[in-house]
Amino acid sequence: MAKAEPGAEFALIGAHFAGLGAAREDVLLGVGDDCALLRVPPGQSLAVSLDTLVAGVHFFPDCDPHALGHKTLAVSLSDLAAMGAEPAWATLALTLPASDPAWLAAFAAGLGELARAHGVRLVGGDTTRGPLTITLQLQGLVPPEAALRRDGACAGDRIWVSGTLGDAALALAELQAGRDPDAALRARLERPTPRVALGRGLRGIASAAIDLSDGLAADLGHVLAASGVGAELRLDALPLGEAVAARADWSLALAGGDDYELCFCAPPGRDGEILALGQRLGCRLTPVGTIRGDDDALRCLLPDGTVLNPTRRGYDHFAGA
Ligand code: ADP
Ligand code: MG
């Protein structure tokens, strides 16, 4: 039941997904058997992350399939970036309402291009029929002692963010209002740039890191809870793109999801290395606040010195359920 007819299913996998992504010598067996066989080098741990995108919840059902393929992998690459891991292997569970070859070809191309750019091989998956749902599991490698975890932030650490905040939320708001965001803004929502090289470069420098998928307030909140610390954010320091800055709405940057930038903490003595890393990677890195040890609150200082209490704490799928 609910499986595509077997011949068609294997043809679909063979046509679009077998051999997708970068060639890797550590793939002993890829798509086509009951399991993939992968070689994990000694001294490395597997970093594993899984994300599901549901049509109508995470993306517009009619969205560009090439962009959707890109985003499917980008959100998981962002998780690995936030751990300082090197991406390696992916598996893909696809639930499709129908087998549409043009849609599948574009989706696979978007996924495959980003996979090759990051040295990732698609090594397996599952294909079923049903409401459009895409689950990708990404595996990467990091020496366990070098992983950037959420629980390492210390009082006095500076808080940094990469790139600019709130662009994806603004693009989404524009689309939901029936307007057409300009191409650059739309790309921030539909084709996020995972900060993989940045995460890798922050090994040994950052005390804690997280990627921004639910908004800075919610995601930094996870770091604070895991580390048992509080923080002060200076809102006038938040890096905003032009369109977001023009809105004068802090909630875009604080509670807007889907930016896939990194937020990380490091002692002030590492400022020079961090700025040099940002310069080498061509990635804007901005200090936005400080970790505090006196309580576990997140305090957001407005430009006039008063405190804003962020109300929306990110998207919760089960809020009110
Ligand atoms: P099984 O029934 O043994 O789980 P499947 O029929 O589900 O095998 O899949 C056959 C092969 O195709 C497996 O190697 C599986 O990993 C791979 N595969 C299935 N769907 C996908 C997909 N969407 N992307 C990549 N590989 C897939
Ligand atoms: Mg299967």
C-alpha cells in the first residue's frame, strides 16, 4: 500500500538519485543495496542531523523545485556547520504525490549542485507516495573533542553572528502578503547559504555555536539554557540588510526564522582570530552582545538603553496542540 509501483519506483531512483553528489572514496557501497556502507576514519565521530520539510508548512507547494532541492540540503549543512563538522554523506526520504519527471529532475539538480559544492554524496534513501514531504539526513565528521556544542558558553564571552539577520523572514512576509520580494531577498529564503567553512574554522576558537533556523532570540536561548548562562544583546549592533533595516522591526531579526546564519560565543581574546577568519572567508561576522553569568535571562538592549523583552520565541510546531 502507498508505495509507488516497484518498477517505477526503482526507475525514478535510478534516474534522479543514484550517484547524486560528490564522488567519495569512503563510500564503500552507495544507493542500490539494503544499506550503504561508509568508512568512518579513526579519531572522528559521526555528526548526524535530520530535517523534514513538509509542503505547506516549510515551503509553498508550488515553489521552484530546484530551490527546494538546494534548501533541503542547505538546512542540514547548516546544522553540521554549527557543530564544526565536515559534511560527508546524505540519505533522502521522499514522499511524493506523483512521479513528475520534470519536478524530480529540477529537485535533484538543486540538491546535487549543493552536494557537489560541499563534497557530499547521496548514499541512500526511501521513496513513497503521499503528501509532498522531504526528509534528509546528513552525516559528517568531526573529532569529538573539536565539536562546537551548545553547552560551552561562559560568562564574559562575546556573542557573534554571521551574515545579516531577518532577510528570510522579510521575504516570507512579502510572499505571504502577496508581494514579490526582490531576487536577492527571495534567495535568502529559498536558497540559504550554509556557513560550513565558518563552522569548520571556528573549531578551537568558539566556546559554543548554533545555527539560526528559528530566530536569534529562540536559538541563542537554546545556547543559554544548555550553558546555564544569560546574555545581553545590543539590538543596534545586529547586522541587518538594507530592506530589513528599513522596516525598523526588531522581530524580523530576533524572531524571524530561516536565516541559517551561525551564532557563536568566544572569549574576547579571540576577536582577532575571528575577524581574520571572517575576512578570509568573505563572511561578515558581527559581535552583538555578551554572555552573563549573574542570571539566565536574555536581555535585549534597545538603542536608547531600555530593555526589550522579545515576545515571539521562534516557531513552535506544537504550540497550542
Ligand atoms: P529497501 O526496501 O531494501 O529499503 P528500497 O526499495 O527502499 O530498499 O530502496 C532501494 C535502494 O534505493 C536503497 O539502496 C535505497 O537506499 C535507495 N533509495 C530509495 N529511495 C531513495 C532516494 N529517494 N534517494 C536515494 N536513494 C534512494
Ligand atoms: Mg527502503
